[in-house]
Amino acid sequence: MSFTTSAATALWTALKDDTHDGDGKPRLSDPRAEQRDLYTQFVISFALGLGAFITFCILRPKWTELYAARRQQRCAASRLPELPDSFFGWIPVLHRITDEEVLYSAGLDAYVFLSFFKFAIRFLLAVFAFAVAIILPIHYAYIGEYGVPGWDKNDPPGNDTTSGIGQFFKDKDKNKTNYSYLWIYVIFTYIFSGLAVYLLLQETKKIIRTRQTYLGSQTSTTDRTIRLSGIPRDMASDDSIKEFVEGLKVGKVQNVTLCRRWRELDNLIDERMKVVRELERAWTKHMGYKRPRNDGNTLPLTRQPPYATLSSLPLEEDHEHSQLLPESEREHISAYSDERPKVRVWYGPLKLRYRSIDAIDYYEEKLRKIDEQIQTAREKEYASTEIAFVTMESIEASQTLVQTILDPHPMQMFARLAPAPGDVIWKNTYLSRTRRMIQSWSITLVIGFLTVFWSVLLVPIATLLELEALHKIIPQLAEFLAMHPFLKSLVQTGLPTLAFSLLTVAVPYLYEWLSNHQGMMSRGDVELSIISKNFFFSFFNMFLLFTVFGTATGFYGFWENLRDAFKDTTTVALALATSLEGLAPFYINLLILQGLGLFPFRLLEFGSVALYPLNFLRARTPREFAELSTPPKFSYGFSIPQTVLVLIICVVYSVFPSSWLICLFGLVYFSIGQFIYKYQLLYAMDHQQHSTGRAWPMICNRVFVGLVVYQLAMIGVLALRKDITRPLLLVPLLGFTVWFSYWFGRNYEPLMKFIALKSIDRNLPGGGDISPSPSSTLSPPSGLDRDAAPIRIGGRELELRLKKYVNPSLIVPLHGAWLPGRNPAQGNGASAFEVHQTRNDISP
């Protein structure tokens, strides 16, 4: 019987109803149920994904404010080709966008992220070819396994249907199991590990060349600035720091910004933002602002007309006969209400009494007082901290400083790379070193506690994977599911993978919140920390826990035989090997759900669409309506860990009988993912250029961790067969992988962190000893400019962008409330920016 005929026979047999034993009782474990589970998962996931993709193709040309938000609002993205409005015509245009266009329109972070998908696709293509051509036929010839859940439960092919080398070994000794085929586990572990390392090195070299060329040809202030920490108290002044740095004979200092304890000023600015928003709500309620109409053909994410502040009204119109709004701009305003809005002011002992006063007058007076406090606070002298930002006149000088030891005293005058001016989290710059260490270690302990907590949550999910284990806990439910194959398939296939996926979506938001309270200096460092934390969660809880404990049966048995496990270490290897082989259907279903079912929903930006009605109903003021049109944010900390975990799963199962099926759906996952992420990063979602590709070393290190787990798993699988020689042959490979990861970190990671001196173009201003022409401190939104990161006040981004290392609370303009129907005055506060720039610039 040929392979095709056997597959067809197995498929036909699987479609029959075989859910009862011969005596009519429901069967708890149906061998062919796994095959039905696979079909159920595939059909449901394909239907969900196809429906989401078709819906996106219909809505994309209509909801351009959502699905093309980045191209419309970012100058760098405007250089990209415009996508046609046809149903599928946009697909080839997006596919033809080159890596160079991705680099110069989306930045190094997006370029590196998409490069990982290309690496994964090339690697899985090679593994899939080997699996189909060699690994699958050998497994079928020796043990009669197809690698498809449900098929391998059938009887192995008999002696009359087996030919070639498989027949020879079976005829040789029918009473003994022949493990000669296990040599493929040794050979292909070496081949796939070497292939992964080779392709990873090739991609790393390409990224390094691109990064060095890209950064070396720029003249950004960020690359000329270092963050100096551990400054002694006797040197806490601009002149002392400048004298110290220039005394090193590396280069001249252009500017020094010594961080000070601006907590009082920052709190006043945050409080002012709250008062302004309350004042805007009061004015809007009084003026009866109407929500903007839409033509019914677009999602109501329409851009609002610009709104003026109360302080920017032209003087020539400010008299008793002038109208507040011109005739053409009164369509969004209804007649004034009879009474002005009121607000309750609580007073007295324990503030148990209150009186109602005019809300507009109250908030305007409160705004006037807080503005006076801010002006006074800006003139104060604040205590200095141990941190300063030092801008050199050349990139060469700054890169030399960050790669050398500046001071012979430990933990003193330590130079690090500086984040972009707008990327600095200023509230953390005036935290003491002790405070930052306490916050960092506290969050680390919380993460450790949550690791155990998630493990407890995963036990019920694992219980659903095996009816035998469920029968020990809830026998009635297990018997009910055994009598209803469709419900059983949904519970065993859909619920665990859906719960797995939802948990991987929800937990990263918690880890993001924890990372933001860890005291890091920049948003880029926070995002890299989110990548690390989320990968640890996904890898440990979602992979290792499931792999070591296996299904709920394995977990239950593990604790039953815990005493034996401590006495005999082979029990651990047995559990590891058994779990890997038994969990293959679960990971196949997971890849199908993630790749075919859930990935297309990313195109729809389902979260933004689902939350929009709630945000729209809560919006009252022109500012709040305008904020509805901001592009959704893309976070690498949420996306990178999951994709790396999927690659590790494919690597670990690369030699098992199901390797061809797992690699096939892994290819589908990365192919669809590359296309979807490319669209989002280029056209739909906003993302900041935080780390200039520094996530790539983190990706590589986690791939190396996956290779180590893969090799340990193969050693356990071979040891399970009571073999000694073959597992020992893999020990040198394990040692080489550990050594290579260390060697990679020593030789390649510095080039992903620093700019090589040879890569600097000294013919450009700022590349050599010539300082570029001074730029303004603040600028309007521009293209892909690392120096011009958006300012964040009160957790919200402002339209202006910071281009100098200065606390925004010192220079942000104190505009009044937004009113409907007025064009904002241009250039408000510009003189204040220039004054502060001159005051901070210590260059002669």
C-alpha cells in the first residue's frame, strides 16, 4: 500500500463515527478524535481568518483614517507608494516595497523586526524540505508514523507492505524494537542547529552593515550625546562636567544638561493639564458643541478642525460687537444653554460641606493660579542629581566616550548611550540610584511571584487536553464530552488554544505596566524590558511548563511520582520526551489558530475598532474628538516574544514525526505575519524609533536558548530509548551552542549597540570635528527624525517634538483651553524656547 493510499484510507476511517466501545459505552480516549480535532481547528481558524481578511479588504478604502493613519499623519510614511482602493490590488504593491523603503520610512526597529520573519521563513523552508524528503519517510518506514494527529494511532504497516531498509530491519529481529532510525535525531540535530546558527549569522551581518551605514551617515544630536551617571557632588555643575569631559582630550563639549529634581514642576504641569481639560469640558457644555457629522462612508475617526485657545483670540475681534465665531465655523456650535455649568467645591471639616459655583470661572481662576505657580517654579534653582546629558561636537567623540572607562573610581562618571531627547523619562532622572535599584528588584520579585501564579492558572487549561485526566476530576463532564464528539473536539482543541492565546495577549499589558514603574530612563529601555519579560512569561509558562508537565495526566502523574523523580533522574527525561511527543497535536492546533485564525484580525485592528464607540461616547471636547484620530500604537514588546516562541516550538519539533506538519504551519504563520506586520508598520500604526534595532541581539539570544532546549530535548528522547551512545554524541553540540552564544555576545552585540568609528562619515556636519548648525529646541511633527521624538505630558503625546535635552516642563507653552472653530495661533511660546535654548547652551 502506497503512502497516498494509506493516507486516503486513514482519512476515510477518521470520518466514521467511532466514539463508543464495543459494548456501547462512550470511549474516553478516541484515537481518531485527534484527527477530527485537527480538522475542526483548521476549519474554524481558516473561516475566522478568511472572514477577517475579506472584511479588512472591504473596509480598508473606506476607513482610511484608521487603516492608513500613519501614511496620512507621518511625513516619512508619505514617501511610500499609495495603495490602490481595489479589493486585492493593494497586496502586490505592498509586497514590492523593498527593504530600503522600509528602512527609510519606518526605521531600524521595523527593519530588524521584519528581518526576523525573513530569517524564520528561510530556516523553516529548509527544515520543511528535509522533513518531507527524509525525516517523514524514515519515520513511516520504521515505526509507521505519519506525523498527523489521529493517523499514528492506526496499526503500523505490516511486513507485507513495508519495503526497503525498513523491511530489512523488521525481518532481522521481529521480537525486538529496532532503533536504528534514531540516528536521524543525532544527524539532523547537528544539521538544524548548524543551519540556524549559519542563517542567524548571515542575517546579523546584514543588519549590522545596514545599521552602521544608516547611523554613520546621520548627524543627529542623539548620536552625539552621552548619558553621564555617577557624578560626584563636588562636580555637579555644567562647567565642572564640561571641564572633566574636555580634559579627557577626546573632543569638545557643545552642551551640558544637568538633571535636577524637577518633581514639583512636573507635578504642576500634570495638574495644569487636568485643569485645562476640565475647563474645556465646561466651555463645551456651555457652548453646546455638536459632534462632527460623517458621510456614512467612513469610520467617524475624522480629523477635527484646528481649535484655538482662549489666549490666542485676535485682539481686533475682541470687542463687544464682534462675534465669537465667524459664520463659516459655527456649524458645530449650538445655542448657549440658559445656565452656565456648575461645579461643587467641598470645604469645611473633613470636607463634608459643599457649594455650587460657576465651573468656567472656577477653572479659569484655578488655571490662572497654577500658571503663576509654574512661572515661579521655572525660575527656581533645583538640587542637582548624579545624571547629566553631555552633547559632544562630533559623533566620534561621543562613541569613544561610551566605549571607554572615564574615571578610576568605581560607579563614578560612567558614560552610557543617551536616548532621544523626547524619549527620556524625566521623572526617573531625579530618582536616586538606591530608589531605582529598589524599584527594579521589587518588580523582579513580582515577576517571579507571577510566574508561579500563571503556572497555577495553566493547570486547569492543561486538564482539558486529556479526557482521562478530566475524568479523575469531573467524571460526569468527561463522559458527556465523550458522547458528543463535536463538543469534545471544541473543548479539547479550541478552549486550550484560545485560553493560551488570550493569556498571551492579556499578560503583556500587566508586564508593560510593571516595566513602566521600574525606574528606567527612557521609553526605549522600557520597551526592551517588556520584550524580555513577555518572552520569559511565554517561554517559561506557555512552553516549558507545558513541555515538562505535558498534559494534565503527565502533570498529575508527575506529582504522584515526585518521590521517584528525585530518586531516579531518568524519570525527568522520560517525562520530557513523553510530553514532547504527546503535545505535538496541541502545538499544531496552536500554530493553526495563531497563523490562520488570529493573525488576520490584526489587520482589522480589532481592539481599536472595539474601543472606539466607548471612546467616542466619552469624548466631549474638541481636543478629545481630535485625539480619536491618532494612529494606534504598535509595540514591539508585545509582538517579538510571541514570534520567537513560535520559532522555538518549530525548532524543538523539527526531528519528530510531526515535524513536517509543524514546520508547514510555522511557515504559514511567519509568511502571513510578515505581510501583516509590514502593512501595519508602514501604513497603519504609529511606532517610535526607540532602540535603533537593539532588539536583534535579544532575539538572537532567545533563539540560542531555544537551540539549547532543542538539544536537551533530543538528548532526553534518545535516553528514553535506553540508548547511551547517541545522547553522548549530542553533548559536544550542547556545549558548543552555549559557548557560541557567549562568543556571539562578545563579538556581535557591541556592533548592534554602538557606532563603529570607521562607519562615521566625517564629511558630514557632526561626523568629524565640525558641529552642525544649531536647531530649534522644539519643532512640529516631521519625518523619520530620531532627535524629534514627541513630548509626553500627563501620559499624553503633544504635537510638538523635543529636539534638545531639556525637561519639557521647563519650556512647554502654557496654552489655554481649546475652543471650537478657531485656527490656533502659530508660534506661541517660540520665544520662550529660544531663550531656554540659549540659557542651556554653554558653548562659546
